[in-house]
Amino acid sequence: MISIGFDDRVKIGLQYVLDSLHLSCPFGQERVRKLRFYAPDERKELETELLNTERTAAHASALRDLFERITTVLCQLKDIRGSLKRLTEGACLDSVELFELKGFLLRIAELGPLFDCMNGTVHAEGIAFSDPTGALNVLDPEGTRSRGFYLPDSASETLRAIRAEKRRLEQTLYAAADAEKDAIRAARTRVCALEEDEERRLRAVMCAALVPFVPPMLSDADAAGRLDLLIRKAQLAVRYGGVRPEITETTLELTGMINPELADLLQAKGRAFVPVSIAADRGAVVITGANMGGKSVAMKTVALHVLLFHAGFLVPAKAARLPMLHCVQMLFDDAQSMQSGLSGFGSEIVRFNRALSEVEQGYSLFLLDELARGTNPDEGAAIVQAVTQHLNGLNAISILATHYDGVAEFARAHYQILGLKNVDPDAIRTELSAPGADGVAVIARHMNYGLYRVEGKADCPKDALNICRMLSLDPAILARIEQAY
Amino acid sequence: MLPPLLDELKAIRTLSIVGMCKNAGKTTVLNRLIEWLDGRVLGLTSIGRDGESTDVVTGTEKPGIFVPEGTLFATAKDMLPLCDVTQEIVCATGVPTPLGEVIVVRARSAGFVQLAGPSITSQLKTLSALFFSLGAQQVLIDGALGRKSLGARSVADGVILCTGASYDMRMEKVVADTANICRILNLKKAETLPKETDLPLADALKTAHEAQISGALTDSMLLPLLKSGALKNARLVVQDPSRVLLSADTFDKLALRGVTLETVDAARLVCVTVNPVSAYGWTFDPDTFKAAVQCAVHVPVINVKEAIA
């Protein structure tokens, strides 16, 4: 079963996506808080959800006004499930609770036709609202359909008589002499107590009559939550571009994917996220490249897409083919490991073991970012080579990012960060020679964080040396570095 | 009750009733107002909890708030069983209080209500708007104890100040402090606002001879400036009367130096009510007390215990 902690959600940018949804009703908010990832044996349900989302997204701009009206109603829904539970336990609800139930039913009565109107175009499956008329008739026997809750005099002959007496006493009170007032007040207090008793009895009768309506009301609350999330998923897909992944048996293929959080961050700085593409299957894939952050971003974006897919979202990519997975495990650089008492390396190995035993339970995705980065390069390389060989034999897709040499040849596939590969060094040098140029910023601007697939044996990228040249490292030192290469 | 005052009260859309202390007669005033304004749909609420039938602090019997049929009132959910009017639940405000969410109820019969409204002034403002949208013609706010929100225009258009023997055993003290509060409530509204500046108050005054005080105005802020002479003939503007935390003594000194104190935003003090009976056992002579307060303030003074004309 897929489960992912809050820290990892934040790290891969899933939390950013979820926070940007802004669900309208408590039932929708709960769906996001307890996000459900469909398991491999729920393929049918996931397919339905993905299709629903795709259809809704396709009509998102045409149905904008309708969505607006639906979310306005959703915003007014309150969580009445506590009162519903009390109803089934035989409790007598107070008038404010009955007011809230009536409010809920009135809003469902509005929501039903709006949803039908939307679904005439969208054809989403599995969402339906019940007709609340029966329950409303219990709460509003006179059929006023006003927003308020009031037990009318007509609710019982007793109530009518009590209230008439209460009114009569009040009128007498106004006209009475001071000496008589105390007696009238005492009589009035008794009548008020009678009124309270009769109202409680009537509310108890009402509550008993409402019990059969509890299941449809719970199902309406659930439908409201699903509709809420569906609309927000569709709007998200419109915002970042979204594609419905084709479900495969084992292959993972993501083409032109973006990471919304980083894309927004870069856009705020006037730059753009370079879409990343990657393909993998059972076995290990290795991503190499100078240590510039591009490798981690690629892996996190893969994790984000796989998780969004399992939660029934369209994924922000040009094309996607994804398998249903037993679990997703990720080992990213983690500041928390410092707190565990073990050294960084020690805790990394402990976490690796734990993740590995989870991955062995079923076809999974295993992401490892710079495993053994803290050890010396010789030992580190040996460890990562061995792990890569082992992961190749596992029933899982494993993706490893590393800058150790000699790992890629053990992998099923090898990706490299484009980096400065296709950049004209002269162009950069010209830019750098401009007065006041910020060397690091210029290089960052030309750095291509995209991935390309390396066929056969590849040389190590020489970006570190290139960067030294561009930033005009002391020529004597440069000469020595070149000799060593 | 003087007819002109009654007309004035009727013309104020949102009235808050502020007490100098507990047992100043606020609830009596509120009941009187409800009687006087008979025939209008009123919206009623309080700042925080008020309207208990027995005073929790002193144990004295307190009058309940009696409302006519049709009145709208806002109170915490747990207070509803203590209200004996026939209730129509009109809406739930979403404002939480320790006694439950604040609920707006329409009284479908006359009867007693217990008020426990929002304690944040911005929520009171929203609630007033809600009352008007539900058909209220005038809103009364029971201002509870303390002067936190005293006279903030954002809450009410007009203020009734209730004072009484419960405040202090010495009548002179009650009169003097009441007069001081009235003076603060009656501060002139600023016609123009001093330019905003980041300079320290003393420097700002040196150049412009006027300044806007963003926070509270306190004795410790002004006394050094008074000594240095920087305040002479200056103009100080505060947001609203609740920001003025000056002792009567400092206030007098300001007047002597020709300092003008103004407010950006203030409710109007409409009248002062006096309650000559203390909850703690002593009583002032009603006429002497009323006359003394009337001498010290510039608005009408009413004895809450007097029968209305």
C-alpha cells in the first residue's frame, strides 16, 4: 500500500499541489487531508476516477460559471456527520443541530440539479445526489423551505395551546397592576417549561423520523466531497496542463513532465522549468551528472507524477504511461537523519533496509538520491555499484541518482543531465566579460536541467572543468587540472 | 425621558452600552431602551457574555433582558436553553465562543434572553451588518465590562455610558472618573490627518507641531514631552477613544499647554446614565449624584431607576 509522510510530500512538491487546490467543503478537504492512493487491485476504480477527471478538465473552461455556482454551494456545506451519528444512536438533537441538518439538505437540493446540469456534458461516473425532499418534509412540515429552523404552532395541538396561553399571559402582564405581576410571571414560567417539554418531544419525534434518511445524507456528504475534489483536480489540470496516464503492466514512461512548485518558483524569477522525460521498466535506472540539483529534481518529479496518478489526478506532462504500484519508497537527503543519533551514513543504511523490505512486497518504485554520498568515493562507488546490481534483479523500478563513476554500466538504462553539454562556451564567455556580470547567475541561466538517455558507455561529463574555465580560475591551477584528466 | 433625547436615540443605527463597572445598571438601561424603541425590529447582542440573572461576581440579583416578539438576537449556542422566548434559529454565524458558536435567533414570542456574543470588534461589525440584512432597524450592543472597545466607531455609531455607585464608595471619585471617560469619548473628530512619518514623536512635533499616534497614548509617552515643552500648542490624533489611556491629571496638563487631542474615528457619546444604588451595600442620594454628574459632563444624564416620562 502506498503511504507517504508529510516531509516527503513537501519535498517532492506534492504538498504544494494539494495546498493549491483550495477545496470548498469539509468533505472535500477531508479527502485531500486523507488522500487516498488506489492500490493495484483497485484498477477499475482508478480508471473511473482518471476518466472522470479527464472529462471534467476537458470542459473546465466551458463550464466555468457552473463550477463557480457549484463551489459556492459547496462552500456553505457544514460537516453534519456528528449529528447524523447521534441520530442513529437515538439522541434528540437540539434546534441548532436540526437547523444545520435542514441547511445541509437545502444545499443538497440546490447541488443536485447543478450537478445534473454539469454531468449532462461531463458524464462523470459514480457521483450521485439523492432527493432530499423526504428528509426536508420532516424538518419543514409546512414546506416554507426557509433557511431558518422553527417548530411551527401547527406541529401539535398541544404546542398551539401552550403558545396561545404564553401569549395571553404576556399581554396580561403588560396591563396588570404591580401586585398581580409576580403571580402572572410565575404562571408564565410554568408555561415556558411546558413549551420546552413539548418542543423537546416534537424534536424527538422528528429525530426518529429522520433516522431512515441518515444513509442517503451520508452518501450525499461523500458525493459532495468527491464532486468538490473532482472540480479542483480538473482546474489543476487546466492550470499546469494535465494528461491522463495510460495504465501499463510494468513500464514507466513520462514525457515532458514538469514540477508545478519549481515551475512557479522559476517563473517568479523570470525563468522556465525545462520539461523532463524519462523511461524505465523493471530494474535499475541511473541518472548521472555534475552535482547541480538537476538529478534530484528529476527524481522528485517522477515521484510526484506517480503519486498524483495513484490519487486519480491527471499528471502535468505531455504524455504518461504508468504502472500501478504496490508502494513508492524514496531515500532523499534528509536532515532528520541527523536527529536519529546515527551518523548520516548509518541512518541512511537503516532507512535503505526498511525501504527495501517494503519494495520486496510487490511491484514498486524505489528512488535513491545520492546513496552513500557521505563516504569516501572509492567505497561509495563500490556500494552504489552493488546496490544497482541487486536492484536490477528486483521486481521493482529503481531510479538512482549518483555522481560516482562506473555505476551506470550496471544499470538497465542511463540518463544524464544535459547541463552545459550543448552550450557554446564562447557565448558564455562573451556574457561573462560584460562589466558587472554575475558569473554564477550567467552559468545557472545556461544550465539545462533536462535529461537525455545515454546509449553505450559514456564519458563523465566535464562540466566542473568547464565551469572552472568560464569563471576564470587561476590558469596555473587550470593547467594542472587538465593534465590530471 | 426627554423627548429630544429619545428622538436622538432612535436616529442612531447602532448603539453600544458601556459600563464604568459591574452593576452600573447596563441591563436596566438596555431594558429601558427596548421599551422606548418599542415597535421597531431590534438586533441585540453583547460583547462577550452578559445578562446572567445573578451577578457572578457580587451575587446580586440582576434584571434579565426582556425582548418583544420579532426581536433578533445573537447569542452563544449554550445560552439558548436559558432563553425562554419561542425561538426560530435564523442563522449560524460561524463565530466561536467558549459557550459555543454564536447563533442568530428570532424571538417568535416575547420573553427573556441571555446574551453572549462575539468578543472581537470585527466580528461585531459583521454581526451588525447581518442583523440589518435580516430586517433589524436598529442594533443594540451590550458593551460588557471594561473599556476595550469603548466608543470604537467600527462597532457602534453611538455610545451610552452607564455609571453608578458600584464604581467607588466616594461619590467625588465616581463623578471625576466618569467625567474623564466622557471627556475621552467626546474628543473632537480630526478634520485633517497629520502627515505620516517615521520620526520619533518628539522630532515629528518639532517640525510639524502635530502627529498621529498609531498605538495607545499613555502617560509615560507624554510626560517627558510635556516637561521639554515639545507639546506646547501641538495637535495629537489617535485612532479612536479606546487608544487614550491617560490619567485625568495628564489630561488636565495637556489642556493647560494648549494641546489638542483628536480622534480619527469615534462613536458619539449620547448620554450618561447613573445608578445611585451600589451592589456592595452603599447608596448615593439620587438627586445629588445625578446633579453632580450633570455638572461634570456635557451630555444629558438620566437616573436609570427613575420612572420614564
